[in-house]
Amino acid sequence: MLLSSLTYRPPLGATVKEFPFALPVIKKLRQLDFTAPVTLLVGENGAGKSTLLEALACAANSVTVGAESLRSDKTLAHARALGKCFRLSWSKKTYKGFFLRAEDFFGYAKATARLRTEMKQRLGEIDEEYQGRSETAKGYAKMPFAGQLAALESRYGDGLDAQSHGESFLKLFQARVSPGGLYLLDEPEAPLSPMRQIAFLAMLKQMTAQGSQFVIATHSPIILSHPGAAIWSFDDPPIKTVAYQALDHVQLTKSFLNNPEAYLGKL
């Protein structure tokens, strides 16, 4: 284990009546103990899963993937304020890892594709600009752009934009995850088909065996099934650990799949 606990110290004054401090799950928050390499946050929309995860990322000073810095992103001002009230305890402090939201992944894939195109365009421009000059001079001019392009292709192959969203998400995940890191993921199932979600579970198992820790907000019954994960329910504050089979997400999904007509007939 890396991160062992989170303690919440509410702010003083009228601030506690404002978002996000007024959320029921935050008002009843005191201490959370991380007892498993994978902790899964589950609950209805608006329950506070993403808010707590964002604040945890700010408190842990996580790096982001495909988005602004946590310190400058205006959409995360509330998370920074809440994160200042968190006290984190570590069994082993790590600076590896990242914070990733589903929407950040799509932005990162687009930015990577744009950079790749720009590098190729610049290399072509240098060929024209250096016509009649020595290959050595041309090689020196190309070096920084060729180096960046080679690094991108080494990490992502033909590019994240060359595959489906699910394939490119898994490629990004494989390329950026390293052993011994803390990874905070918000709804990673968004770009993943059910089969890709199972592949994602296999990656989680591999990375936790190498000392990494994950905290994941999710609605996916597949991801929620990760063996040995601690599942925290946000639906009835305070946050509490819930067994997989007892989750509303799981029970409703099973009920629907067993008899979809019973639900579709009421639409």
C-alpha cells in the first residue's frame, strides 16, 4: 500500500455551507482508510464521487493527463479548496502516478495527434528549406523534431488517433502506468466496451502486483467486480464499504438483463 488514509478537517465559518463542503457525503466525512490496492468509488450521479477524487488528486499533488495542471484548471477550484482540508497519510510516499478523467483522455488523444502532425510537417519544411545544403546541417535542423516524433511513436505507435477510443485508452494506460504509482481515475469505462473493460481489469491486476495503487470512481459493474477491491458506496452517507453483490448497480443490471421487457415496457 502507498496511500494509507485520508483525514478531513472541515473549514471554519460560512464556507461549510457552500459547495463542495455542503455535500452530504463531505459533511459526514471524517477519515477514510485505504485497505486494498484498488479502491472503487460508486454511487449515483451527484453523490460526490468525482468531487472527492478530484480533491484527493489535488491533496496528493498528482499530475494530470491531457488537461491543465491541477493548480491552474479553473474547473477544479472547488477541488483545490476541498483538498486543502485533506490530510493524507502514506505508508510509502510516491511521486509516480497521475489523475485522469474520461474527458481528459479524449483531449490528450487529440493533442497528441496534433503534435504528431506538426512534427511531420516541420520535418517536411526542413527538407525544402535545406535544399542544396549538407546532409549534416539538415540532420542537425531535424534532430529536435525527429526526436519528439520518435518518442511519440515509440510510446504510442501509429498514434492514439489511429485506433478506436477503447484501444487508444488502453494503449495510453499501458504507456503511462509504471510500477509503484498512485493512479486516480474518474470513470475510465467511458471509452471502453465490455470486453475492453475486462482487459482493463487484467491491467489493474498486473499493476497492483507491481506495487501500484488505484482509486477509481466508476458506474461499471464489470470494473466494480475487480477481485479484492474495496468498494465504497456514496449513496447513503457516510461513505461505507459495500459487498459487490449488494450494490444497486449490480442488482439492477442483473435484473434488467434477466428481464429487460419488465423495464422497457414502462418507458
